[in-house]
Amino acid sequence: MPAEAPVDQARPEQLALVYGQAFTELPQDLYIPPDALEVFLEAFEGPLDLLLYLIRKQNIDILDIPVADITRQYMGYVELMKTVHLELAAEYLVMAAMLAEIKSRMLLPRSSEAVEDEEDPRAELIRRLQEYERFKQAAEELDDLPRVGRDLQVPLLPAPQARGRTLLPEVGLDELLLAMAEVLQRAELFESHQVSRELLSTRERMSDVLERLQGGAFVAFVELFSAEEGKLGVVVTFMAILELVKESLVELVQNEPFTPIHVRLRGEVLEESLSEDVVESIAE
């Protein structure tokens, strides 16, 4: 059988590693101050938080709190806070006094009749603990929700510069009739009672309207009527405008709803620069 390998001598235990160098012995001149080792307690937001922590830690029913044990543990934490030089808020001491009062009231002898009538000394403390537990749980659930800047990052992209296009409203027949009614009211002021025969042609009036619209300018609807001609002239002009709209030679536009109506040549007619021959053909 092969000879067993010699057992290595026990290596010295490594105490620390400083800048890559192992130390197996404590330096002779090492001084450890008394306050070098500190006890870090869990952070509590108040006395109710500390009480709730003690109850949860031991799985105690919040409706049946053993006041004596909880008071003893609570005072132990308070004394430990004093030991590590933590400044105690006044509310911690107030809660300690409240626990001591509840403990003393529960130790007092009570008759059977008083037990039925008297409220449990722990009732107020239980109510406050239940209310605090609900708010604490709600705060924890809110904290677990994704938060912008912590869990989510909202991408920001510069929007391209775009020119807004203004959509002009369509001129309805109702609004056109209202504008016609206003023109008729103005024409009644110049109405003459003399009986005379007037020869008015719709085709000729169509030519007149087209001549006034030459150049592509917007002309107010009411400016195309002449109140001096009376109702007959107004009606003839109105029929001429309707015929031009029907034949897609002119269009009715508004800047905004319920604003004055304007008339202008349609785009394709304006591009073709309506010739005098066309105007004459319409008049015929």
C-alpha cells in the first residue's frame, strides 16, 4: 500500500484582511474604544409601530394582547434605546405610562357585576393598534406600486414642429337661410309700392356675381345683394348664388361656426382664371 501523505501543519487562523494583507495576530498597539461596537435597532416610527412589531413578532392575536408580557418587552426596548444613547421622544414614555396603567387596572380585583358593565382596559389600545395597522398596511401597498423615477422611466421625445391646419366648418342650409332672411329684412326698407315691370335674369346675375369674385378674394354674402332692388332682386341674386354653388363654381365658407358667410371662387376655377368666354356662356 502506498505510504500516507504527511499531514500538513495547521495553518494559523486569519483574523482580518487589510489592503490584501492577511493578519493572523492582533497588533500589540491596537486600541478598541468602548463605543466601537454599537447595537443597531430596527427603525420604528413611533410607539404604536414598536407595539405592532412586538405583536407581529410573536404572532399574538391583536384582540387578546397579554399586557404584562408586551409591557415587559416594550420597556426592555426602551431601556435598550437609552443604553445606546438614543434620544427618546416623549410619546414613547407616554405609551409606557399607558401600558403600566392598563396593566395595573387589569390586576385590580373586580366583582362579577363590574366585569359585565366595565369596558376592557385594553379596548382603546386595541382600537388604536388596529387603526394604525390599517394605515401602515395601506402605506406599504402604496410603496410597492411602481413609481415614476424609481421603477419606471418615462421616455421624452421632442415632438416635430407641425403647422396646424384650420378646418373650416361647412355652411349649412339653415345658416344660409338665416343670412337670406337678414337681407330680405334690409330690402323691405327700400321696397317701393310703384308697380313696374323689371326684367331680371338669373343667368345675368350669375355673371355679375362671378365678375365680383374675380381675383379669388372673399366677398361677404350680404354684400352680393342690393337692397335697392327690393325682394325680387334679392331672390334673383340668391338663386344665382345657389346655381353657382350647384355648378361648383363658387363655395361658401365661414371662419368659425355662426360667423358671417363669405363667398369665393372655387380653387380649380380660380386656377383656370375664368375667362370672359365662360362668363358670357353662363350669361347666355
